[in-house]
Amino acid sequence: MTVTKEWQAQLEQLLAELEELIEIKPCTLFVVGCSTSEVIGKKIGTAGAREVAEALFGPLEEFARRKSVYLAFQGCEHINRALTMGRETAEKFQLEEVAVIPVASAGGSMSAYAYEQFHDPVVVEHVRAHAGIDIGQTLIGMHLKEVAVPVRTSIKFIGDAIVTTATTRPKLIGGRRAFYGN
């Protein structure tokens, strides 16, 4: 098995476990942060690898199709962690497009690759995603809804990159007299 196939298998297993552990509602936003440099064992932002992005994009796209969720790919700090997505997604969530095109050196290999794959790609500055995956400590928390909940899977790494997954839940408000339901 090639290294990229091994990383694909790790991601596929992680996504399968995530599906079992949390409810992933259709028509929600799922944010992906990925340092391809970290996957290959290098420092984040130093060795972007298109072949890694290509290998990981397929399982993420299949997951999105299977769960009917919308993907948003977080770029690096050189574009203020702006997010790449299809125009349909931006319009559905009423997100304002910004004027930047992610490239490997400013946006990251994963975001740049995603931009090339979407039929009508756009980049937006902020989202409030329902869940997400962070491959390589890219800090997706800024793009999750306010109450993020870590989700533990058996997959702790994809390649050499630390992996974190999260879902979100509504805020609990109202104090001790409040009733929260399920």
C-alpha cells in the first residue's frame, strides 16, 4: 500500500467512526482544516504537498455526499484562515465572498486543491460550522459554532499530523430553572 493510500484509509476510518459517534445532520456545514506539511512529517506551512491534498479530498468528498453535508476547507493564516467552498454552499448559508484565490504558498495545498475541484469555487472569510476535522493542528475552532465538543476516535494521526474532530451543540442558557429537553 502506498503512503497516500494509507492516509486515505486512516481518514476513511476516522470519518466512519465519526458517523457512528455523533449525529451528522444533512444540510449542515462541515469545516476541514488540513496541513499537508504536517501529514508528511514537516512543520505546518513549510512543505505543502498537492498529492496529499488530492489523496485526502476524495474521502472527504465521499463523506459529504453520503451525509449530505457541505464542505468548507480552511486556508492558512496567510489568507486569514478564509474558507474555500462551492458557490452553492456560500449562497445557502448567506456567506459573503472575499477576493482571494488560495494557492499552496498562501492558502495551503488543501484549500488550493479544493478550489480547483469545486465547480464554482468561492472563498469566504468566516463560517459557523456544525462539525469539523482538523488535520495537523490548523485551529479550526474559530470556524465552529460557539459550543464545540471534541469527539474522540481511534485515529489520532493521519500520517504524522495530529487529528482532532469536533461537533457542536446549542448553548445551555437560563440557569437552574431552565429545562433543556433531550
